[in-house]
Amino acid sequence: MNSLRLLGMCVVILSVIGCESGVITFPTPEPASVLIVNTSQNVPTVRVTMDSTINVDVTRGNASAYTAVAAGRPVTFFIGSPTTVYRDNLRYTLGGNGRVILFVRGDTTSLVEFRREIQDTVMPAGSTSSVIRFTHMAEKVDTAYFLEVWITGGPRLLPEEYEIGISSPVYHGIEPGTYSFEVRQSGTTNVLAVLPNVQITAGRSYMLYTYDAEPPTEDRISLKIF
């Protein structure tokens, strides 16, 4: 009985000490990096507001630079223009040192939203090769609904075919050099867009992507890379 009473007193004492002076701290994760791509149909300049204070403006068809954003806690993301908010209910919890690509898609008559997040990759220091990925973000398409990616005058660049909103499941290796890339209607030799004279340098990751040409018209697509 005395042993039980002594044990109980120890628990109480430890509890009191813990409440008064036992503070558990967790390290703050390193910020994540977020890149925004504006592939919307009709937002000339999309503004993404992150964590209530960080504004990133991206013209249609283009990609932003990477922006540092807090990691390890929920962060708000608003999608809009410099004068309007289209989506204000988005939250992401980003991993420390993560590199995330977010494509803005849709149009203002229905819905402007993010395609699901894509994790970028960093090549090892001193790497002599590079990697590339593809995302199909053109939406006003019919024959261009399913695409293949080729090197002009050469082999097929990526093994998959891509429907609207789909990205390569992984990055694929590519050697440094100058390339002309093209997208074709799947299963045919019908070329829908060409991006010539692309310089691939060692030690980098690249994203090749489609979006609707200006003005958005069925099966008129543009091809870009960052």
C-alpha cells in the first residue's frame, strides 16, 4: 500500500514539474519552394496569394520563379487576378525544402483551380545529364485530347500518352543538347505543336507543357518548357 502511495506521489510531482517547466519544442522546417504556371483559358495575369501575404503574378502561358513558402503548417492559397479572387478555400501543408509545381487551369465562367500538385526534383551536384517531364494542360481540344511527345526528326521522347490534365508519372533522363520537341495526336503522325531550338543543359530538371493557344480555339495548342 505504501509503495502504491509513493508511486502516486511521484506521478503527481512529475506531472506538476512537466506542466510548469517541461516544454517540448519542434524544429521549424526549412521553407518549401512553389512555382506557379498560368495555363488558364482566360486569365491574362493570374495572381496566387500564398500565406495571406505572398503575391505571385504570372502571365498566361508562362511560369513563375520558385517562391519560398512556409512549410510544416497549413498555408492558404488564393487564386485570382490582380483585382479579383476566384478561389479562396485552398490550403496546403508543404514539406520542408519541398519543390512544388502548381498549374492553374480552367476559365472564369466556370471554375479556376489548381491541377494536383507536382513534386519537382533536384539533380545531384555535378550531374552530367538532365531530366524532363511533360504535362498536358490544353483543354479546348478534340483530336488533341490524347497526345504523344516526340523529338522532331528523331525518336519518341516519352513512353506514355497523355490526356488532359495528366503529367508524366516520373521524370525521364535526357542528355544535354539542342532539341526540337513536338506533340502529336496519339497513334498518328499529326503534329499539333512544335517547340524548336530548346537548349538542354546538364544538371537540371525540365517541365514541358501544353496550353490553349490565344485565343482558345479547339485543337490550337501551344508548347512551352521551363
